[in-house]
Amino acid sequence: METPCPDQNSGIQNPTQIFILSGQSNMAGRGGVTKHHHWDGVVPSGCQPHTSILRLSAKLHWETAREPLHADIDTKKACGVGPGMSFANVVRERVAEGESVGLVPCAVGGTAIKEWARGEKLYENMVMRSKESLKSGGEIKALLWYQGESDATHQHDAEAYQRNMETLISNVREDLELPSLPIIQVAIASGDRYMEKVREAQLRVNVENVVCVDAKGLHLKEDHLHLTTEAQVKLGHMLAEAYFKHFAGSDQSSRLCMS
């Protein structure tokens, strides 16, 4: 197993503040991906790379973070702009001088929450990558989670969502030995027949240090499933605001849905 290392080519330092990005396609990023399954290559100003924003590659090396963040993680589909880079750019502007941001992409499109159960490949890979990210000396500050569209097709999946999400939170905190790890989940803005049931489940999650950011109302692409590039940038800002309001520099425990 390879060990994370700094970007050899740029001389950048290892990150001090680490954030896990997980879930399915809207976290992996489909902003700017055309109907022909190609990314248009457009990087908004809020998603530009910066030497103090790093990502953990699929090969477990720290490197300068660039869109699309999940290109070597969510490999079966074309990846585009997600919320991660706009989130990281807001964070880097507000942290202390000398601090750097590390992103750990783990999201995979089209995945249901049962595929993120302990023992499943996606879950175990997320935990492994998160643990590897700590070997560089940084600290995991939060897990950003955007998933649920795949659980909106069948009623029993939607009805089981809250229980499954609360179990996921408990498991990842236990496995990372971070019992108070902040979780910022996104309430879905799209999905199938039982979308509202999944949303209700997400808003009912009642666990300390878990907040909910509501994506409803953000613009969707023509597929009525994925957020546009502009919406992803806005979501990243919303996630950052939630992080600073509820967690950064605070031991506050809370649950809130932001609209």
C-alpha cells in the first residue's frame, strides 16, 4: 500500500485541514458534462486550483487539486465540476495563514446507501483513503456527504434511509476513531418517485455534530438529476458556510437544515 506524499513537482506542503468528499454523482461532479458524456472543460473562477488546496489521488499521493476532482475515483462515468473545489476555495480564504486544505474524493455515481455499509467495497475504500490522508500529519475536519438519489426509486429503500444514514455515521466515526467527526450532508434536490421520502429521512437525522444543507431549488441540468456547474459552485459555498457556522473553531453540536 502506498503512502501519501507531497506533490513532488510543486514543492507544496501536506494539508493541515482534511475534508472527505463522499456520496454519489452530484458529489463526484457532473457540472459541465454534456449529454454525450464529455466534460466541457469549463472551470469557474470559484473552482480554480490553488497551491494550498490538495487532493488525495487514487494512488494515495497528495497533489494540487483540480477539476474534475473525482476523475480517477468515479471512473465509470465522465466527471465534471462538483462542490468540492468551490468549498475548498472558501475554506482556504478563511483559515489561518500557513494552513492548507486537503480533499479526499471518495464519491461514486449511481450508488445506493446500502453500498456504503460497513464491509462493502465503497465504504472500506472511503475509510482506507481517510486513514491514509492522516499519515501526512493533517486533521480530518469534516465529512461532506451528498447521496440519496439512488434510494428514491423504491419505497423500502427510502423508508430505510434514515436508519442506514445514522448507521453509516456511527460506523465511520468508530472506524476513524473520531467520535465527534462533523458530518455535513446534502438533502437531495432530484431523484425518482420517493425523492421526498428520502429528503424527509435526511432532514430527520438526529445525531450530534450533523448538519444538513438543502440543495432543493438549485438549478438542475436538462437530465433533471444533476446540478449545473453554477449550482455546484453555489452548493460548495453553502457547505463552507455550514462548516464555519457550526464547526470551525467551535465545539458546538447541532443539527440544522439550511435552505
